[in-house]
Amino acid sequence: MNLKIDIAEGVAPYEQVRAQIAEQARSGALPVGYRLPTVRGLAESLGLAANTVAKAYRALETDGVIETRGRNGTFVAAAGPAAERELATAAQAYAERARRLGLDEEQALAAVRDALRAANG
């Protein structure tokens, strides 16, 4: 695993850690099942506070990119069917909420497109 943190970049260090691990997992550079360094170990190697790395790991776990297996460590998670199921569940909840708010299909889809554009920069 190769991470580079650029403090002068203007992006929060935890976000740089999160984005780089996510990209390496997505590209296959970090294969499914790869054991990540401990929070403390990665923090020391990058010259960051442990809380910074812990925040990145929490975000990655929330996104389904990594999974923590208790004392066994933190690993790159399988992104296939589990991620698709989670996305389908979130989409269903969103569709129900849009209906309760009285939005039609085009309004609901426009909101999703805007959110995706914002999330992807």
C-alpha cells in the first residue's frame, strides 16, 4: 500500500487517506482481503495523528470499502454483491422518502444527479 499525504494540497489529511485507500481498493491495487496496517501503525508511517487515520478508516468502513474483524484487523472488503445490495436498500429508502415528499420521478432523479455530481467533484 502506497499513500502520500500532501499537507499543502488543501485537502484534509484524513480525506487524502480515505480517497487513496478507496481508489487503490477500487482499482485492485489493494485486493479483496488485503490486511491494512493498524491505525497506529499507518499514522506513524505517514506522520499523522492516530485519530486522523481512525477517522479515515471509519469513513471507509461506512462506505463498505473496508471491514474490521475485531482483533484480527482491518481488511479490504468485497465490493461486489454486498455493495450492490446496500446501494439498492439506500435507493429504495430514497424513493420512498421522495414519494412522501411529493416529488415526481424527474425531480427525484434530478436530486440524485446533483448529489452525484457534488460527490464526484
